Amino acid sequence: MLPALVEWCAHSRILLDSPALLHFDDATRLQVVVADLPSIGLGFSFIGIVAAELARRIGSDDPASCKCLVSLPLPAGYARTYFDALARLTRMDLGADRAFLEQVVEESVVNTRAAVMQLLS
């Protein structure tokens, strides 16, 4: 799948809607959807039993339970069919700060675009 949109902010990110597979050492495999691909990590979307399993692993006292291999399919035309990366699961719960963070990102995008347009003129 190709990215739907590229945003530029403090950390650039690409918005996706691509399936990915999480491989754990205990042979567990979980299918998730990569919602975005920022330069500092991956954002997943998941529901139901997958959400419960990931919450269990993140809340575990065993740090090894949060380590996995992420397999993300690549678009046609690349020498490899998957991009594999070692990862550690973490939870990011923004709660009420989500609206504030979205405002900061939007302002950053607008300011960056304005600066680029000024340089080009």
C-alpha cells in the first residue's frame, strides 16, 4: 500500500492503512493495521482480542513479552516483499491532551509550510 498523506511536523510521519503482523518469541502472531509510520515509531489500530492481548503484554511485568518483530508488507517494485523491524510495544494514552497535541502538530505544519513558501518566493 502507498501512503495516503505525508505530514511534516517535529517528526515527519506517513499516514498508512496497511496490515502488519507482530511476531512474538512465544510463537504468538497478531494481525494489526499500521495507522501511521512516524520517524519515531509505528502507530497501530486494533480491536477485540488483539487489543486485549496487546494490553496484557504491555501491562506485563516481563519486559520480554513486549518485544516483537513487526512485518510490514512493501508495495510492489521493491526487492523485498516485507520490511521487518524489531520493536518494543508501549502504550501512548493522550487522553484529554490529544486535542492540544493535534493543535500543536497542525500549527507546526502550517508554520513549516509558510516558511517553505517564503523561501521559495
